[in-house]
Amino acid sequence: MRVGNGLTCRFWTDNWSSFGCLEQYFSQDSNFSLRIPAAATLSSLQRDGNWRLPHARSERQLNLQAYLTTVQLTEEEDHYVWEIEGTTSTRYSTSAIYSCLYGEGEVVPWDQIVWIAGGIPKQSFLCWLFVLNRCPTRDRLLRWGLQTPPTCLLCNLAPESRDHLFFSCTYAWELWLSQSRRSGLDPQRIWDAVITQLQAFSSRSWRAMNYIMSQLAIFSFNVALRLLLGFAFYGRYMASPQTSLVAIVQLCQQIQGLQAPSAVAVLNLLNQVIIYSLWREQNARIFKSLSSTQEALFGVVDCAIRDRLLSLSRPTVSAPSPTLLELYFWFLSPYS
Ligand SMILES: [Zn+2]
């Protein structure tokens, strides 16, 4: 605690002196209370520039009175300062404290895709569990010895596992494929065909041109992105359906270019919302006997994405163009 006017600095409990918390510092003294109220602030103990404390009756009290002669109340407000190994900051950082206590750990390759800025915490947490493959998919339940049918509840065609649920399940596959048609694009697998398709947008508006330029800037750095499949969400970013979480991590790490940070932000959010929505759908089928069509699930995902991006796209004077929400609209449906 940095002492200013002393109005909010609590005498007993704030760490304002070199002795730390005085409640603990004086705990060994017989006249512990010093006749100072528990909620007293520093300013309440000073009058006309003089500290009004009882006479010192111990070494510790003498030390405090000597220290107080160096404390000068000012017009500035009291404020907290966090000091870690000589570096001070007015903002508390849990990660900095953790690193200080336990040391810098090895950075995992998927941290940027799980702990994303602007992500929805519960979805980030679920994504983290799935990256570690710690969610109770049926293959894991069977390995634990629980009696449960092995079949995936979404498609009823194959054993349920993490990789199946999100990447090879026909329900998820159909969801993306069917919605790609809604985007107004036929699935394309050839770079030239995609470029031709994108160029067709250019005559429609400057926004479309801007869109194309941003796409080219992103795609030109990644060979894998030169082939696009018309998925509703990923179609204009991804070469083909990603077959594992590792592949998605690598893809997001490879995207570069003018709009890359925004595109990666939207992609990461999409990943998490889709994973979360598919897992909820699986749970709804188990526990509520309710099932949704791919179209209904797309609506849920679409709504969640729009809501989140809208909350992240507040206009500012120097707002970069485009906003995340605009970017999402463009690659979801550039005609709308
Ligand atoms: Zn399935």
C-alpha cells in the first residue's frame, strides 16, 4: 500500500509500513490494541500534522513511531502497488504471482487456442479439458469400467471418443457442410477456383474488396489455406476439415497477415463455441432425451458467436477496421 492522504489506508491490516501487517507485528505485545480502533485509517490518527499514538511501551511500538516520523500524508489518494522481485505494478496479476512462486513453466503449444482473449470462460475451460482429453466421452467411461453403450449419441454410427465427436462424427460433418451452402458458396478445393470466386465479390462493394484483400493477406502465408472447403464457419479460412485439435492449433499458429489477429480471434472463438455446443448437444441427448437438428445447432452457434463478438466490438474513435463482428459476417455471408 502506498500511502497518500491516508483516508482509505487501514492502520492495522494494510501493508503500508516496512513492518507489514501491524495486526501481526504487534500480536506479541501485551497492550496489543494501542487503544486504536480496528477500522482506524491512517488519516484518523493524525491531527494538525502530528501522529496521535499512545506512548511506546515495547521495542516494536518504538520502531513504528520512528517509522511514522518518515510518513507524510499528501493530497494523493492511497493506492495499492504490487511488487514482485523488484518490479512494481498498480495491477494485480495472478499469473505473475504464480510464476514468482512456482517459476516459469513450459509454454504448451495450445495455450493460445484455449486461453483466448475475449473467450467465454466456461467454454475455454471445456476446451482445455478436451485438449487434455479429460472429458468423460464414452470411450473413457468404458476404460474406467463403467457400463455404457459405446456408440456416439450424435450419429449412432461409430464409437464415441473426443476425436470422433468433434472431427469425424457425421452429425458434426453434416452440420458444417449443410451450412456451407447457406453461405452462398459451393465448396471449392482448388485455389484458383477460390480466387475466382472471391474476385466475384469485388464488384459488389468496397467492403467485399476489403474482405478479399484480408483473405489474401491471410492465405498467402499458409499453403494449407490455399484450398478451401465451403464450411459455414471455416470455409473461407481452412483448407479442409481439421482432423484433430493439434491440427487446429497449428493452423491458428500459422495464420499471418494484415487481418490475422482478428481472424485468429474469431477462429478461436468459433472453435470453442462449436466444441461447447456439440458437447451440450451430446449431454442433452443423454440427460434430457432432447436432440437438435444440425440447422438448430447452427443457429445456437451463430447466435452465441454474434452475441460474443458484439460485446467485443464496441466502437472506439480509433477502432481498427473491420471489427470482429464485421469480419465474422463477411466470412459467414458476404452477400448479406
Ligand atoms: Zn458421431
